[in-house]
Amino acid sequence: MLKTLRYWLQRIRLRVFALYALVLALFITAVACSGSAPEAEADAEAQVGISPELVTDYIHVALAADRTAYTKHVVNRSKTLEGKDNEKGVLGIEATEGWQDTDGIPLPAQMFRLGYEIGNELSEGAFTYGLISPWYINDNHAPKSDFEQEAMDAMIESGEPFKGYQEVGGQKYFSALYPDKAVAEACVTCHNTHPVHLERYPDKEFEMGEVMGGVIINIPIEES
Ligand code: HEC
């Protein structure tokens, strides 16, 4: 009698062990497959696609941040350093348009242009960006395509970014134009008194808060 009981207990233990082993094996297979199946990864990537609108928004934040950081931490320090005015030249530099011919550093708009000239070269046209304005001092900043003209008019009217699709040379682009507003008195005074501005747009006087132009970002779109 005791012998039979021991025999059955032994058999039950064996079966439970086998069941555990099976569950463990299934679990390991499931984890291993979900971790490395190439199709599953490709599917996941396809689902994590990012809208072109979000891409231009992100690029714009990075560009605007760099421009503000340069104005705040470089240009402004050439005027006031650790609370002291730069009357006697705390730093022997000045942000000036003719920076290459003097002991100067570029104006923020020039610094931005120097950056986008390098950026557009580095990206080999994969995406492009720049500054445009109907009241441009630099000829390179004139709105070029019909799209840019239309986007500029709409943006000046609304004060909001303008986004849309355009085709240039057979290539489709998603383009976004972000307003560049007169956020400081210096924007207004410098542009309103600039000799090129006075000559070209004698009737245009910028006011604080006004849209002075915009940052255009173009990213190529592959049609599927
Ligand atoms: C000290 C003078 C000065 C100040 C201050 C200044 N700018 Fe400019 N800005 C210029 C010059 C010069 C250019 C042309 C730069 C170039 O050669 O690419 C320019 C270019 C621009 C452009 C591109 C269109 C164009 O005229 O070529 C925009 C838009 C612009 N500035 C907006 C602003 C805003 C907004 C501010 C204030 C946050 C500002 N600027 C402050 C002198 C100034």
C-alpha cells in the first residue's frame, strides 16, 4: 500500500516538473523571438514614422535656440560683461555688420546665415533652410518661389507659421515658414535706420512685435 502511494507521488512530481519545464521553454522562445525577429523590428520602425510637420518644428526649435544663445551669451556680453557696461571696451569686440573688416563679431542674422550656408552644404541639399523677408537687406533673402511669396503673405497676415507642400525641379518638399518677429527694440532701430533699408523701403517702418521676415525650412518628401 505504502509502496503504491510513493510510486504515485513520484509520478505526480515528475509531471509537475515536466509542466514547469515546458512553460519555461515556451516563455524563453517567446522572449527570444519578439526580441530579434527582423520583420517585427521593421514593422515597429514603420509605425514610429514622424510627421514632416514635427520634423520642421524640431529643426526650427534648434535653430531658434542657437540664435538666441548667440545673442544672449556672446553678442550681449560684448556690450555688458558681468554687470559692467562696455563703454571702455570690457571686451575688445563689437557685433557689427562689417565684422570681417573690424575687430568685430557677426550680427545674429549674419551668424544665422553663416550657419545655414554651411548646413545646406553639409546636408547636400537633403534639406535646406534660410531666412527670407519681403524687406530684405541681403538679396539672398528675397522670397523666391510662388510658394515662398504666398507663405510670406499669409504669415505676415496671421503672425503664425505657414506650412505646405511645394515642388521644385521635380522634387516634392514639405516646407514650413516660421515668423521672425521684432522681439527687441534693437531689431526695429537697426533695420529702420539701415542704409539699404532706407534706400529700398523708405516707407516701411518696423514696429515692435511685427513680423520682419521668416525662417524657411524645406524637407524633401518621397512619394510612396
Ligand atoms: C545691428 C543691426 C541689426 C540688428 C540689431 C538686427 N538685425 Fe536683422 N539684419 C541685419 C542685417 C545687416 C541683415 C542682413 C544680414 C546678412 O547679410 O545676411 C539682417 C537680416 C535680417 C533678416 C533677413 C532679411 C534681410 O534683411 O536680409 C531678418 C528677418 C532679420 N534680420 C530680422 C531681425 C530681427 C527679428 C532682429 C531682432 C531680434 C534683428 N533682425 C536684429 C541687421 C540687424
